[in-house]
Amino acid sequence: MSVGIRRVGSHALLVEADGLEQVLALRGALEADRPRGVRELVAAARTLLVTYDPAVTAHPAVAAAVAEHAAALGPAGQPVPGTPALAEPGGERIVTLAVRYDGEDLSHVAESTGLGVGEVIARHTAPLYTVAFAGFAPGFGYLTGTDPLLRLPRRSEPRTAVPAGSVAVAGGFTGVYPRSSPGGWQLLGTTDAVLWNERRDPPALLVPGNHVRFVPEEPG
């Protein structure tokens, strides 16, 4: 897997990959066999930020370790044949979110995809999602695994206020708004789960690398 590596400040480097699949594969490899002194692995759609302790290691050593792990992965992020397999990273957990499928865009999504509302809900609740990376707002996770038929573009006119707890899709991702904010994603439903709580450890409910399952909330 070909990547670009450049220094960021005095204790970090930025890895540039071809896409999210490659970023997640490299993050998984580095988590499973973490180089000495590496502190955090922060993924985005096409980049991976690697921070390290400068008292323990230095940029050349970390860059070399990252390049070595990348070289052991093929173009699609799969191990190159003949390369010893790394241990699977542990500690993942599944977060189950109960959702009321009452979103303002649910009918529009059904119409746009040619599906019935019930099938939209069934297709949205079927996958086991992965929190690929966080961004936009504290507690907002970009979830991969969305059914291909539900990978719709953002609304042409974003809303000025999206309610907290809104479950939405856009551009191949599923997300849950942790607080009321402007937004242009297609709203499918709402959850009462608290996505961000500064008194919790960690504060974010949806932590990168963990998994998420949506279940329809039974009518009260």
C-alpha cells in the first residue's frame, strides 16, 4: 500500500492514503502492533494522524514503522501474500442504539431509492457498522457499513437546526447528531442515546474502531 508521510509539529506525523479503506487497514495494523512510543492514531477519510512521545521515540523511527506496516498491506488494505499476519486488535465493543424511525427525510429516502419505508428501515438496521473516525462535532462518529442503496448525497439545502439524536445518512456514511446543530444529512430517525458526556470515560459513546448496531424502537 502506497502512502505519503509528512511531519506535523514536533511529535506527530500525517499519513496520506488513497481512501478510507486503506486508512482503516493501516490503523488496524498499527493498533495490533503498535510501534514504540506511539500514543494516538486518529483517522480521517484519507489521512491518519500518528502522535508519539518524543521522549521515547523520534520521527524517523515512527515514519519507518508506519512505512513498514503500509508496505505489508496490498492496494486495498489487505495483507500482502507471504506477510506474517498481525494479531487482531482487541477491545472493540458493540454499541446498540434504539432508533425511532420518524425522520423528516425518511419518505424522501424511500422515494429516492425506490424502496418502501419498511425496507429502508430494514436495510438500515441490517449492517453492523464501524466507527471509522470522528469529526464535525464532539461525539459525532462517521460510521461505515451503510447499505449501498442508502448511500445518498447530502440535501441540496442544509437545515439550520437538526435535533440532537438525529440518525442520518449521507455520502456513504451513517451518523448520529450529538447535539442540535446545522446539517445537511438525510434524517431517518432519532435516538435518545447520549452521544457526548464530558463526565464519561471516554466522553464519546461512539469511539473510532468500535461497532454500532441500530435497532428499531418498539412503539410505546
